[in-house]
Amino acid sequence: DGGITQSPKYLFRKEGQNVTLSCEQNLNHDAMYWYRQDPGQGLRLIYYSQIVNDFQKGDIAEGYSVSREKKESFPLTVTSAQKNPTAFYLCASMVGAGGGRGGEQFFGPGTRLTVL
Amino acid sequence: QQPVQSPQAVILREGEDAVINCSSSKALYSVHWYRQKHGEAPVFLMILLKGGEQKGHEKISASFNEKKQQSSLYLTASQLSYSGTYFCGTVGTGANNLFFGTGTRLTVIP
């Protein structure tokens, strides 16, 4: 079955540590996205990538980094520079490289990150 | 660029109708609607494109007023399964990315 997987589902991190969240898709989608969701809030875009080896910052990229070495993989690293990283992180993908203009985004199940 | 949704929350009895509104201060290319159950990923419902093309569900309808940069999602004869948080996402003309609203929590009770 095609879809998007994120791991782990729950992640605990000590302050000052970097942590990497995994996102893999087998939908053969060109575009991939990382969103952050805080309680009672909408989704805010962290980074997005429309093709392999290329990515752009979203609205809240500070303290995060990404890579896109393979079409199916788009890992997100939460660095120690992110001041308030506790949140629910969602990865999404979309067929085509036209950004979010006219396409349906498919979301993974999410990773809930808690900083202790 | 975040769109504004209203109401923030609504409680319905099964069979009742609901309307959720989404408005933007920017000229829009498209409006997207998603539903999210608690602790789960958002699920796509519908896209409304500038020019009137609509792609989405059969049981849920929506409108898009391009001149007012507004969209409304219509849920008729609500079912318990309709419960969740509904998000609109907007793409501005000349932009490529979705900006999501803060959501409308819909609760359907028996």
C-alpha cells in the first residue's frame, strides 16, 4: 500500500540535544513538506522540497534543518537552536512540483516531540 | 497570510447542518479543506480553484467567492463521524504554499 510513514510516533528529547524525525513516502510524489502543529493551532510550514536536492524555508524554519537526498525521504532535524520544540510534527507529500497550488497533500501519522 | 476561520467551535446533533467559513486578506488561487481527528493526520476533503473548478468529496460541498477571498464548507445531515477539527488552507495568487487557518472544532452528538 502506498503512503507516508513517520517515525517515531513519540519522541522525547533532553534540552540541548538535536533530534531527527523520519519521513518516508512510496507514493512517488515530487513535493514534500514539514509542518508543525501546536495545541489549538493550525499547521505552520517549516520546510518544503519540490525536487530532490532542493528545499526552501517555510514560515518557521529557524532551529530546523532538512535534507532531500532521495525522492522518497525528507528527514527533519530539530536542533538545539529551536527554543520551543515541543509540538506535533506532520510530514506531507504531493504529486507534482507545483507547490501547494492545486494538489491534495497526503499527510503522515505525525511525530509527537516532547522536550524534557 | 494565515486565513481566518469561523466559528472556532460548534456542537451539532446528528442530522443537523453546519457551515464553516474561511476568509483571507489576500487574493487567492485556491482554497483547500482538511479534517483532522484528534491525534491523527489531517485528511483531504476538497480543493476549490480560482475559476470555479472544484475537486473533492461527494457528501461535503463548498463554495469559493474569489472576489471576497472567502470560502464556506457545508456539512449537511451531520453524522457522528463528521466530528473533528476542520482546517482551511489557502494558496495566494503568485504563491506556492498552503497557509492553514487555526481550525474549527466540530462535535456531533447523538
